[in-house]
Amino acid sequence: MGDFISLSQQIDHPAQLLLGMAAVVVAYALFTLVGFGSALLASPPLALLMPVARVIPLLALLDFAGSSLRGWRARQELAWPELRSLLPGMLAGQLFGVLVLARLPANWMALGLGFFVVVLGLRGLFAGPAKARAPAGPALLYGLFGGVLGGLFGSGGFVYASYLERRLASRTAFRATQAVLIALSTGWRIILCFSIGLIDWRLLATTLAFLPAMAIGVYFGHRLDLRLGREQLFRLLNGLLLASGLSLVLRFAG
């Protein structure tokens, strides 16, 4: 666990490491409930501990471990036409996003990630009532946009969810298709990151160190009060996005 040990030695306060672990727990608890958002919640605190170019593949490994099992269990409910329509754009978009990730300066990436998460949090908190179900638009564009965001910031899941929610009336089909798409997306991101050297044995060791935090988050996510309203849940999610994004911007703005 060389990477994890060196990480713990480099940070100024042990509280930062505990914050990273806590962020992973919270992120995967909410991911279990809403099907996306783990990277958006966990990456800003983790970016205080390590470069963003390390955070994104780390969370891709954690996401793949969780979402692949969830997708396998829900495979019978898949909406195959919607999955196939999003897949080409997602693959191409992630290729572009990962190539950019490998070349941008670390501080620029951290600030970009922070502003991106803040905008998402504000958008979610102040969005008006959801509109009636309508056509989602070209699947290729949704796939490309989600793929680029996934490659750059580790999360395009909310883009896919926005498309599928407008296309699928069945909540079961929506959850199943979203889970499989996230599993495929993270698997492809891992292949891309590995091929350009963003994943090595030290990062794999760090991932193993964070697996217990992910497992605890999934455990609590399954046991959270299911009577929590959908609107309350998404306001909590967006509030956490706003707080984590602001912390990252303040850390690297100077």
C-alpha cells in the first residue's frame, strides 16, 4: 500500500484523511439510493489529498466494484434499445475526457472540478419543479456529454439518468439500465486510464484501502430510512455537492 502510506505521510492533518474516508462512506450511501453521484461527492475531498488525475481512476475502480454487482442483479429489467443508443457516444466521450485528464495541470483540474461540482449543486438546489415526461433529444449527444464528464471528472451518471428518466416510464427499467450503463462506463474508464498510465499497482493498493469505506457506505445506504422523500433526498445530495465543491475551490484558488 505504498501510495496510501505516502499519502498519509504527506497530508498536513490526519483529519484530512478521515475526511476523505468519510466522504467515500457518504458518497456510496447516496449512490446506493439514487444510482449516481458518488464521484461528484467523493472527488472534491479526495482531491485535497491527491491529484485529480489519481482521484478519477481511483473512484472508477470503486464505482466498478459496486455498480457491476448491482447491474448484474438487475440485468433482467434492462431497456436494451436505450442502452445501445447511449453506448457509442459514451465510449467516444470518455476517450476524449481521459486524454484531456492526462494532460491538464493538476491545479487547473482541481479548480475545474470544484467549480463544476458547485454549479451542479446550485442547479439542483434552485431548479424548478420537474417537467412532464418529454423526449430527451439525441442519444448520441447525451452519451458524448456524459462520457466527457465521466472521463474528466469521474461522473457522467447524472447525464445518463436525465436521458433515461425521460425515455423510460418504468422505474425498475430506469434503475436497471442506469446501473448497467454505469458499470460499462466505469469499466471503459478503467481500461482507458490503465492504457495511458493513470492506473498502477500503487493506485490499486490505495483502492483496496478505501474499499471498506465504500462497503460501509453501501451498507448504510441500504438501511437508510426509505420514507425519506425523493425531493428531500435530492436536496441533501445537492447540498453536499455544493459544500464539497466550495471546499475544493477555496483550497486551490490561491
